[in-house]
Amino acid sequence: MTTRSVASHLQSEKTEMRRDVTLFGGISVLAGIMIGSGIFYIGAIVLQRAGMSPGLSLLVWLIGGLVTLLSGICFAELGAMIPKAGGYYVYLREAYGERIAFMCGFGNFCLSNPGSIAALAVAFAAALNSIWAIDPITQKVIAISTVLLLTLINIRGVGIGSRLGNVFMVLKMLPILLILFAGLLLGEESPDLFMYPGELPSISTILSMIGFAVIATLWAYEGWTNLNNIAEEIKNPKRNIPLALILAIVGVALLYVLFNYAIFRVVPYGKIVEMVNSGNYYLGTEAANMLFGSAGLYIVGAAMILAIFSSLNGCVLAFPRMTYAMARDGAFFKPFAKLHPTYRTPMNAQLASAALAIVLILSRTLGELTSLVALCGMIFHGMTFFAVIVLRRKYPDLERPYRVWFYPLPILIICAVMIGLIINTIGNDPITVVLGFVVPLLGLAIYEVMFRKQHDAQVAAQAREDGE
């Protein structure tokens, strides 16, 4: 295939899928996945890693938001340039070749994607249990039933799944915004943002603390990559993908900073220290209780249930598209490339994703599930960011409706940050590092055994066709 024909194929908006997702729908998908139950407890983890300094913790949230925004503008250029289903699998394939893309896709298929869905489903059942006492077996049944229900809804069409996400995003934002504005307006505390308990550490120690705390914020911001997975189902993708990414990330970052500041306005610092030291990280719940009394428990419970359900729906909608894109390219099992004859959704990929998530729900706890999805993302996201540079050199004439601001500085910065976070993770969580590397390497072995010959035959056939 010639460079010109490759470029034409990559940029074509032709698709067998339905373009039903609007700009607001795209923002809703992203915000729906990004804003989960973590808004109520990750702030305490960030504060703890920031040395219990309120000002430093808010700075960390801003840094995490900036890192995510820099990452997002890289995906904005790639998504507008290549409006294809599959997200960063497609960009890795074009930049580095089929092997790297397969390793990424396989890791996501087996580990990250169903692990995230399973973790959210288990967390959803646990959130229900916080209001109504539910025995552990019933919680598992609820988690599995929720995954199956959302899978069936999204098989019916991306438009239905997107509209459901829109509704639940609005509903979940109501109690969160109620706590935020009530805290800002009614809170009686005056937090000292420049206060640091104890002796001020060295600059190098502070930087290390900030780096470790930023990792926690990135878990809260996680999910922003998933819009590109449904690029073939977005209306006017060359405009709406960049806009949705930037607006969603900036909006969520502002929400996290203001929400955590509102908590500092309501909960006395001594009480915060006492809660964190005792392992109670739900500062948002405490703020709601102080603001609204016993009704605060139900406000937070409703917000958590709606937030988790919304995030879970976004994951069920977006994740199977990468598996579909791989199978359509001949780089995965062919049945996963099948679209539903009526609804034009990747039915088999969706069912496989649900099945793997159910296996993980039955075999893993919430803590074990969240540890499954950490390092692979950092490794392949970093490679995707650098792919912006690679593809500008490989396809210089490709139309780029959106370009990374101040290129290539943001890309180099974000790649350096990712390398630093990976190194930091090696010291703090080596088990995650092992899992993050072993699964993609297993994928490489499977590719060499099962798919390399098939891919080489396709390349040879295409070369003969171009020669003719």
C-alpha cells in the first residue's frame, strides 16, 4: 500500500458503525468514566502522600490535571488525524508496527479492560452495601448482573449507551455539586494552604512526595483515553474529539481541586489527620455528614452509586472497541470483528469483555482488581504520546485538523513524567510492575505463534496488489 493510499485510509471517516455520539455525548463518556467514587476518598490518599499539607495536595491535583491535559492533547491530535475505532491500539500500530500494538491490545483485552469493569462493578455493589446491608454473595450477583445489563444495553446501540451515560452523568453531578457549593459557601474552616506539619523536608524529598502523590491523582483522572476507542461512532470526529478531550479534562480537574478545597473548608484539619491516620479515607462522606447531618450519608451514597454506575457504563461502552479494531485488522480472533447485523455494534467483543470481567469478579477482591490495571497504562500511554512525533515524521503530509500546542515540548515533558512514574512505581509496588510487563510479553508470544504468519501473508498480498 502506498503512502498516499495509507494516508487516505487512515483519515477516511467511512465506517460500518453508526455515528450517534455528539460533542456533549463525548464529554459525557469521558466525565462519566473519570468521575467515579474516588472523588470521595482519593483526596485523602493524595493528602497523605503530600505530607498532610493541604496546599501541597491541591498543587498535586493541579499537576495531575496538567499531566492529564498534556496527555489529552496528544490523543486529540491522533484522534482527529486518525478517526478510527480502537484508540491507542491504532496509533501504536501505525507508529511502531503490529507487534507493539498487539502487546498493548492483548494486555488491555486480558487485564486492564475487564479488570477495570470488574473493579467498578464490585465497587458499585459495595456502594449499595454502604446504604443497605447486603451479604457478600449477593454483592457478587449484583456486580455480575450490572455488567450483563450494561453490556446488553450497549449492544443495542452506542446511541442508547451514550444517552444513558448523559443521564447518569447529570444525575451524579447533582449531589457532588451540592456538597461542593455547600462546602465553599457554608464551611467555617479557614485552611492554611501554606502549612506543613513538622519540619519542612528537602526539595528532593518534596519532589519525590509530589511524584508519588501525582500517581494517585492519575488514578482519579483515569478514563480520558477512552473516547478515541469510539472514534468511528462520533459525529464530526475531527472537531469533536479534540474539543471533548480538552473540555472534559479541564472541567474534571477544576472539579477535583474545588471539591477537595471544599472539604478543607468544612472538616477541621485535626479531624482530617485523625481520619487519615486511622485509615478512614472518606473525607467527602465526613464533609457531607457535617453539612447535612444524617441526610449526608444518603447524599454521598447516592452520588457514589450514580458515579460508579456512570463510570461502569462508559467502560462497557468504550473498551470492546479496541478488541474489535484488532480483529478487523486480522490481528486478533476473527469473530471479534463481527458487528451486530441490526445495531452495528461489536457484539462478540462486548460479550467477551463481559465474560472476562465476570471471571475477575468471581476470583478477585476490589483491592486486587485495582492493582491489575496500573502499569500497562503508563507504559503504552507513554509510547502513544511519543507516537505523535513518530507519525509526524512518518506521515508528514497527513492532514492534522488539530495539532499539539507548542510541539514537541509537551510530548517530551509527558514522556519524561511517565518514565519517572514507572521508576517510582518499581520502588513502591513491584508486584504491579511484574504484572504490567508479563502480560504484554505473553501477548507477544501469542502473536508470534498465532498471528505473525497471517499478518505477513496479508502484507505480502497487499504488496502484490499495489505492484499490479
